[in-house]
Amino acid sequence: MLCLFSFNAQSQEKIKTIDLAQKVLNKGLSETDLGTYQGSLLLQGMTELALVNHDKEMLAQIISLYQKFGTNEIQGKGSFISYKAGGNGAAFLKYQQKTNVLNAQVANGANQMFNGATERW
């Protein structure tokens, strides 16, 4: 099989890494169930993107999304209790001391994970 590619450097659009990451994030947010493993990975990436870029607006957006796990508006699914608290990203924000509003939610998830509680949220 022969594949031919035409490459014209002049017609290539330059895009910043942050702009590409934002496009991927927006597509992911529109197409991914945030309560699943894939959603947890997307939220973790969004968390890190917000922190690396010191993006206060994105940080507020991600915190708002994590809060929806605490109210069961987003229901964490999967084999790990941490998904019910918003996953690693929520815990990472608490660890980085970027917000206090997730403290109880993350602590509850950690307690259930380490103490083997069977109580549902």
C-alpha cells in the first residue's frame, strides 16, 4: 500500500499548546460522562491545566464541577470510592490548598476508602 502525503508548511496553521489543550478539554467536557474513569482523567487534566496556567477562571470551573460530585449531581461510577468524591483531581486541589470547599467531600471519600465504610454518599 502506497500512501502519499503532501506537506505544505506555508498552509499549516500555528496553534499554541494551551489553545490545543483548551480545545481538547472543551470537546471532552461535551462528550464525556464525568462520573466515569475517563471523566476522572479529564478532570485531573483540567485541574493540572488550570494550575500550570494560573487560570483562575478555569480553576473556579473545575472546583464547581467537583462540587457536583458532593451533591450527587455528578455520580462517580467505577471500582474506586475516590470517583464518588471527584477523583484524584479533587484530592490534588485539597493537597495544593487551592480551595477549602472540597475539604469535607475529599475527607469523606478518603475515610470511606481507608476505613472500608460501606455507607453510600
